[in-house]
Amino acid sequence: MAEELERRLEGGVLTLTLSRPDARNALNLVLIKALAAALREAEADPAVRCVVITGRGKAVATKERLQQGLNRIARSVWEMEKPVVAKVNGDTAGAGFGLMLACDLVYAGKLAASPTKTIGLAKRAMHRALASTFDEALEHEAYAQGYCFTTEDHAEGTRAYFEKRDPKFKGA
């Protein structure tokens, strides 16, 4: 089985590539653990001057998965004293979107075709985070993720994913 997280250090830039293109780089437990470990190692490695997180191909949690794994990754990105860049190769949603927002810079594709409610909740979470502790912000994100799973756009996105077609979001 191919490595789910590829690492490349070049010129002080560590590129971490999520490599689950058949699953649209969805963050499973193996990838969560690998990414968390890679971020810890990057923080301690003086040869790493900047971290870029990207995915192979196009990119795509339950509250428990967020709290037990993804929040640790977000915290590592947030607390790292090195710049972290999200290089987004297409639409991103769910946990991948939260990871993108935790980064210092985002180099992305298109948001106009994304689910409006999800984008709105993400913006609200980002604004709320400015007046919250990091833990409060993570708790709010877990709540918002749970809400997003109940929207029509989530159902459409899921159907489109399994039907291997572009979703047609309506903002509902």
C-alpha cells in the first residue's frame, strides 16, 4: 500500500502531501496520526523553515474524530513557530477546510461553487475564534461540523462524491 502521507524537504520547505486521491484525501485515522507526527517532527527539526500541506489530486468528521485527532493537528499548525501554508488543489470541505483555515497562508482554488452555509459557518468560526481561547474555537468548530452534516448541501456533496461528479450546491 502506498504511503498516505508523502514528505519532501527541499530548501528548508517541508511539503507534506496527503496521498489518498481515491478518497479525495479524506482524513482517516492513519493519515491523521501520520500528519500529527510529521508536524511534531517538523517543529523540532531546525532544517524545516516552512511547512506546506497539500493533497495529491483533488481534496474533500464526526465530532469525536475532530476532537481526538484533527484538533491535535490544528493545534500543532496553530502553535508552530514556523509558517504553514495550505496548498489547496480544488474544493475542500469538512476537516480539510478546518485544517486549511488553521494554516497561516492559503493558496487555493475556487470558493464560489462551495456550499454557502458551510463557508458562512467557517467564517463565523474564524471570527469567533478571535475572541475565544483556542480550545473554545475548536469546540465551536466541532459543533459547526456536526451542523453541516445535517444540511442539504452536505447530502448533495456526499451523493456527488459517490457518483463521481461535481456537486451542485444550493446554499441550503
